[in-house]
Amino acid sequence: MWFRNIVLKAPLVFYPIRMSKAFTICMLVMEAWIPGQVFCNNVMLNSEAGGVWQEIHLLRAALVWAKKRRCTEYRIWSDTPIDLQAAARRVGGVPTAVRYTVKL
């Protein structure tokens, strides 16, 4: 529902890409405390079994789109237990922050 009602109706803000076994959705963000800079956040990155290498092609296509949209930064992260470090490094990403969790 979110994809159909929000992402597809805002093609200047969202960039959804689909391959045979993987997809990604990127979103442009302007943060209020950093005026004049546009960031590209990778909102979703997902693949089926055997399609993990398609993720790299999707990330590279998203980087090209972000450059065309004059973004100053492309952000890849995961709020899930999935580690995206290998894919991010493959397209030139560097770690920027450390996250900590206290399980209660």
C-alpha cells in the first residue's frame, strides 16, 4: 500500500528500481538543520535467494540517479540484523557512525 500510494505518486522524490530477483527504493531528503543540501537515503534494499548480486547493480543505478539529482551524500543503512557492509563497500561506501543497542 505504501509503495503504491506514496512511492509511485512521487517520482521526483522516490526512485524505485526492480530487477528479476531484487529491488531497491531510494528517497531524497532535505534536512532542516542543513539547508541547501539534498541527501539520498536508500530506504529499502531487498533480494530473493540467488539475487544478492543484483543488489550491487541496483545500488550503482541509484548512485547515478542521486548524482543527477545533485545529492551531496548517498546513505545506505539497515535497521534490521542484516549487515549491508559488503554491499556498501562494493559501491564505495565508508562507515560513518556506530550504532549501539541495549536489549531490555
